[in-house]
Amino acid sequence: MTTTTLAVLVPLLPFLGAAAGLLLGRTAPGFVRPLAVLPPLASLVLAALVAVRQGGGPAVDAHTELTPTGSVPVELALHIDGFAALVAILVAFVASCVQIYSTGYLRDDPRYPSYAALVSLFTSAMLLVVYSGDLIVLLVGWEVMGICSYFLVGHYWETPEARAASLKAFLVTKLGDVPFLIGLFALATDAGSFRVTRVLGTVASGGLHHPTVVALLLLAGVAGKSAQFPLHTWLPDAMAGPTPVSALIHAATMVAAGVYFVARLLPVFEASGAAMLVLAVMAAVTMTGSGLAALAQDDIKRVLAYSTVGQLGYMTGALAVGDRGAAVFHLLSHGAFKALLFLAAGVVIHAAGTNSLAALSRMRGLRDRVPDAYWTMTVALLALAAIPPFSGFFSKESVLGAAEHAAGGHTAHVPGAAGLLVLVAGLVTAVLTAAYATRLWLLAFHGRGAEAPDHGRQPLTMTVVLWVLAIPSLAFGGLAYRTLPGWFDGRTLTPTALTSVLGTGLAVVGGLLTYGVWQRTTRNLVSTPLGAVAAHPGADAGRVEAEAIATHTPAYGDIARAPDPADPGRVLLGPLHRHAAAGFHLDAVYSALFVRPVRAGASLVRFLDREVVDTYVGAAAALPRLLGAAVRRAQTGNVQTYVSALLAGTVVLAVAVVLVATGA
Amino acid sequence: MNPALALAAAPHGFLSPTGVEIAFLLVGLVTFGAALITVTTRQLVHAALWLVVALGGLAVEYLLLTAEFIAWVQVLIYVGSVVVLLLFGLMLTRAPIGRSPDADSGNRRAALAVALAAAVALVWVVVDAFRTTWMDLSGPAAGATHVTGASLFRYWVLPFEALSVLLLAALVGAIVLSRKAKADDRAGAGGTTAADGAPAPAPAGKDSAR
Amino acid sequence: MHLVYPAVLSALLFCTGLYGVLARRNAILVLMSVELMLNAVNLNLVAFDVWLSRAARDTLHSGQALTLFTIAIAAAEIGIGLAIVLAVYRNRGTSDIDKLRDTAERPDGAEPGPAAAEKTEATA
């Protein structure tokens, strides 16, 4: 088979799996699990084959036009360069892990068939985005991901949190997608084609008329999809979905799509200095803000969610300093260790019956109950905190190195201020990342108090996946940083001495500081009993998690934080803690700015509809009813009355005819 | 122009009626009065009897119009059979003998208004149209039996035969209607015959009327 | 003779019958009134036939022929009419026209009473 055929099959297989899963879900339940697991695995093999054949050489391009579609043609096009080949491997890899994990996680879930089909569809859409060489085809995958995320986040739709979160995820990402679409059109109008290669060619020849406007419009969509400030608020709430979905969305697919898109079209953004600066500011605010917020969260998955936002901030930061190699490098390593973190967190939640760090910190011996999750999560957290030699260290250092390079003004197209901003924010975030990673690790696995409940061994499908993911989390960065530049733009990804020492030092400082504070605050543990555990701890993991999410607000008074004095984050953040836990009140700001005016407008429209428009409608019904009642009164059933009326009419008509005929 | 018509046009005034006209007028008054009593009397059987007077008066009017065959047919069929049928009908439906206070329905005022309006309109139109029209009754009778028979069997044979089919259908229909009612009413004694819509003999009819 | 005399008498008789049809309660009286109306028409037909047979030399005598037909049809009508009235009377115990109100508009949702079924049966 040619490389093109293989590449076409990569997104097609999960799509066919999804279709078959949806069709057979009810009639043949036995096929659902193979149909869920095998297509992503096959896609993984094929994506690896494509990557081997492409080999980091010149991009594979293929295109066909199905039918003429107006002035700007839409083509089915593939554009596989080193970025696409490697990101596709990551997507297929994580999706396979998630599907395998889900067979254990949602073992008894009655909605598992549709869930698995949607995950497959989601994977297929992301692979389409990755391989597509046409912006409209890319948009199709982009939007399919949006709708799939809506369904998957709302998987536990019985809980109000899940319903609200799925709607929020959908609306917020759509809010970004509208300018994104307009930006795509503007781009294609200037380029005369939706093909990525043509667009890039146009940009290179300076044919783009309004680079700043186009870049900012595209940036809105990217911010929505990749959860960048100020459109990141949907992502922490999306934790109301099942853990495997969180892993899929946050590691490899949806949030990666935005970064990947910018990486692919980076020359468009580089054409506008303002856009690069906006990107840098966005990345800096996202990074630091999410780091602070992560430190204050109580829900273990919300910590990871804010951590995702922060790591995505690193990637956009790398893009803002014009180094897409670093961005995609971090995307790849982050995809591996963040998927691992989420899946391990799912195991922890299942074992402990709660998702609250406050409750976990009052449980002794959880690490002995779930040793797989403990060890793999330790690896992933070290990778997250960018401690050498874990993979996160290399990818993050490549970002910081690029920022430092740009801060010195050595990078073309990039303002020096952007580089400086990203560098400073990146270093601050390094401290924060290490701090919240340490806090998570300490609170989750080093609790004191009652013995952790024992629900037996975790399903093998769940634990094996953790170890599979632990390998790239551990070794990918160190193995790959020398070979990757050949796949990417050729720019070096080797850590520089200055940023390595600075970044690692700051991370160690953050970790030690948190450890010290924890030593002190943990004495308060005994004095404040706290915690709630799921009602059915023995049930399958999905159900336990749904119950844990549903009980968090009643038990602690808030979805995001718990009144726990033993929390080191509380001491570290000081007065900021309250605001950080609430995500710096961004939701409240949105509520005041958008939700309330819209609601007021809606109530006005409702008033107009009910009181004004309905009056006319009601009158239109009441008048004929009145007339009908009058006419009905005439229907006495008395034949003589009828005949009387008939003859009276006849007489009148006859007289009238005679009068007319005689001309009177 | 027809000389008879020209002769007829001028000299005949309403103030100098001929003898035939006077007779027609008097009989007409009697007929009209009898008809009025028929539709207003409170005694149902009397209404039928006054109907006999009205129909008989009409027969006389036909004679005065020289239509002798129709006059005798009128007497035979209407006075002889239709009124008898109606009387049987009154009996079979147990019409009260003597005054019945509710002979008129509540529709009386409307009926009066419509009838008066129709009368005014018709009389006005008729008088306005035929004020001066004169018909000549002298000479051979226009409605003599010979003439009527000749025209009936020369020009109207087909409708005449069709009419016989219609009468047959009416006969069968009347029988079917009566028999159906009979079948529903098993308790009724005796067979009911209904020839040409004629009701059953009185005693049996009364029994089955329950 | 003036044509007006029979014509006016015919019109008056017709309206008398009309009044009877509209005002009488007993169905048989209504039938009588119908007879009056038919006879009024007959008188008209005869009068105009006599006039036209002279004035227009009409040899068809359509008026008299139609009168005979009317009389025959009236006989058939009275037979059928009486049969119907008798059937109604047997079923309902009354021959009052204004009590046969099965076609009256009822309040919404009201079931048509058993009377309606009987009526349809009776007139079938």
C-alpha cells in the first residue's frame, strides 16, 4: 500500500469502528469491546508505518477534488510532515490506551457502547485534523471533536454538574469557533485555496493582506479549543466527565488540536508581530494563572485540568516565540504523561471512593492499595514538574530555551518582549508546577488517618495501561530530543545550560517548599475530620466517579475547593487561595458580562412573547371561538328553524333578483 | 298578432268581472279560508277535514278553468285517498281528538314572518307581471279529457312510464319501511300490510305502535 | 278570465302551506301543508296551461301533464312520508318535529345520546 492509502486508513478505521459500534451496540454487545479497541490499535500501527515511511523527510502531499465547490475549492487533501506523523502516533497511542482502560473503567456502564463509539469518533476526528491538508476538512474534524466532547463530558448526564459542564464546553469552544471560521475564510480568500501548502506559500510570498486580523481571528478558535485564557474555563468543569474522557481530551486530542493548528500555520501568525505578542501574553497569563489555580483545587482531577491548561500555556508560549518544534515536542511528551496522570487518578478515585484531596489526605496506606497507580503517577508527576531525566524536563527546557533565545532578540519575526514574557512566566510556572505536583503527590498518597478501604485489585486493563504510558513519560524526552529536530524544523531541542539549571532549580525549590509547608500543616489533619466517600465503593469505576463528583458540592460546599486547614496550598497561596480556587472568578465575570445580560434579554423577549405577541395570538383564537359559539347557538336541531332561515333567505334573494331584473 | 289576443287585450277590466270570475273568486275565497283554517286549527282531525274542503275547492277551480279531467283526478286522488291516508296517519300516531294546545311549534312567529314576506313578494310579482293578461275560456275546453289524454299519450308517454316506475319504487319503499319497523317490534301482533304507503289496519297498527 | 285570479290564489295558497310547514308541530300536519303547497303549484300549472293553449296555441299541454305527474308524485310522497312518520312514532313515541333534535350542537365532548342511534335506525 502507498503511504497515502495508509494515511487515509488511519482516520478512517476509528470512524468505521464508531459507526459499527453505534449500529451494533444494542444488537450485538459482544462486538462492542473489540470494535472499540481494535480500530485505534490498527490506526496506531498504520500511523507508525506512515511515520516510518515519511521518516521526517519532505512532506507527503496528496489531494483530490471530489466536486467543484465554488470560488475557493475545497479538496480532500493530505499533508503529512514530521509534525503530523508524530502527533498522529501520539493520538492513536493515547486513544488505544484510553479505549483499553475504558473497558475496565466503564465495565458495567449500560451506556458503554455509545461511549466507546463516541471515543472512536473523537479519535477519528482528531486524526483527520492532524493529517488533513485542507483547512475545511480540518474544520470538519475540529467541529466533530466539539460535538463529541459535548456528549462525552456529559456522559454522567444524571448529575447536574455533568450537564452544565458539557453545555459549557460546547458553548465556550463554539464561541471561539465562530471567529475561527471567519478567519479561515479570510485566509482562504487571500490564498485562493484552502490547502495548507498553498496558504503557507501565499504567506511566504507576502500575499496575506491582513495578517493581524486573520491571526487574531484564528487565535480565538485556538484559545477555545486549547483552553487558553480567556476561554479556558470550560476545561476544569469538563472534569465532570469520565476520567478516560478527560485523559483523551486533555492529553492528545481536543486541546492538542489548537496548538497543533497554530504549529501547522505558524508562518501566518509570524506574519503579524502583534499576533505573536498577543499569543505570548495569552500564554503567560494562562501559565501563571492556571498554576496558581491548580494549587488551590481540591478535586484531584481539577488539579490535573488546571495543570493541562498550564502545560498548554507552555506550548502556546513556545509558538509565541516562534519555535513550533519545541511546542510539538512538549505536546508529545505532555500527551503521554498527562494521559498517565489522568488514568492513574481514575484508579485512585476508584480505589478511594472520593475525588477530594482533602479526603484522600485523611486516608492511610492508599499507595499500598494501588501500587501501580502510585508508582506510575510518581513518574508522571516528576515528568510534569520537569525533573531530569523525565520526558517533561527535555520538552519544557526546549520551550524555555526557545524563549530565552527569542528574549535576546535572536529569533526572526518574534518581538523580544514576547520572548521575555514567556521566559519569565515559564520560570514562575515551573515553581508553581512543582509545587502543585508535590502537593498532589503528598496529599493523595501520604495521607494520615483511617486505613484506606480495600476494594480488591484494580482491573488488569486499567493497570497495564498505566505502565505502558509510564515508559514514554519516563524516557521519551531523553531519547527523542536529539532525533526530533530532524522530523521538525531542524532547530535544536537540546536543553541549554542556563535555563536547565534555572528551571530545575526553581522546580526543586517549589517542591521542597511545598514539602516543608506540608510537614507543618499536616499536624492539623487530626483536628479537622473531613471527607465523604462514594455510596457504592464496590461498583465499577465509572459509577464511583460519578458519585464522587455528585457528592463533592454537598460535602464540601464547593465543586473546586474544600475547607481544609491541612492543605499546604492554603498556606502557600495565602489570601490568594480563595480566588485561585474559584479560577480567579473568571466565571463570575463572564456571568456578569454575558450570562446576566443575555438572561435579561431573554426575560424581556419572554415578556414580549407572552404578554404582547400572545395577546394577538390569543385574540386570534378567541374571536373565532366567540363567533363559533354564536353560530353554535343557531344549531338547535330543529328542522323547522333551519327551513325558516333557508326560506327567508330565498325570499330575500328572490326579491333582490326581481328588483335588479326590473331595474328598480 | 293573434286576433283573439288583440280582442282580449283592451276591454276586460277588473271592475266589470264576468260570471266565471265571480264564481272563481268566491270559490277561491272559500278555498283560501279552508287552507288557512287547515294550517291554524288546534284540532288535528279538523285540520284534515278542512284540507278536504280546500282540496275540493281547488277541484272546483280546475273545473272553472275548464280542466275537467284534472278536477276529477283531484277529487279522486286527493280527496279520496290522500286525505284518508292522512287521517289514518293521525289515528296511528294517536293524535288527540279535540283541541290540543301545542299544535303549533315555537317557530310560529318566524313562520308567519317568512310566509307573509313570501306572500307579499309573490303576489306583488304576479300581479305586476300578469295585470292585463286575459285568458279566453270560450270555445272547446282546453283541459277536456280528450285533449289531455291525447297530449299525455302522444307527447308524454315516456315520462308517464317513468312515473309508473317511480310509483312502484315508492310502493316498495313504503313496504320496506313498514316491515323494518315491524321486524324491530317482534311483540307486535299480526301482519301489517302497506300497499302504496297505506298504513296497516287500525287495530294492528295501534298495537304495534307501542 | 283574468290570469291574475288563479295566479294570486295560487300564491296565497302556497304561502299558507309554507306557513303550515314552518309552524306546525305535528309531522302529519306538516305533510298536509306540503300537500297545500303542491296543490298551489298545480293550480298555477293548470291556469297557465289554459292560458297558453289559447294564447300561444300550445298543443303540448305541458301544464296539465305536469299537474298529473305532480299529483302522482304527491301520492307517492305522502305514502313514503307517512311510513317514515309512523316509523319515527314507533321508535320515539312522538311525531312532533321539534322534538327530533338529534342534529343539535351539543357542548364539547358530549356523547350523542341513544336517541340519535334510534333515529338513524328509524329513518334508515
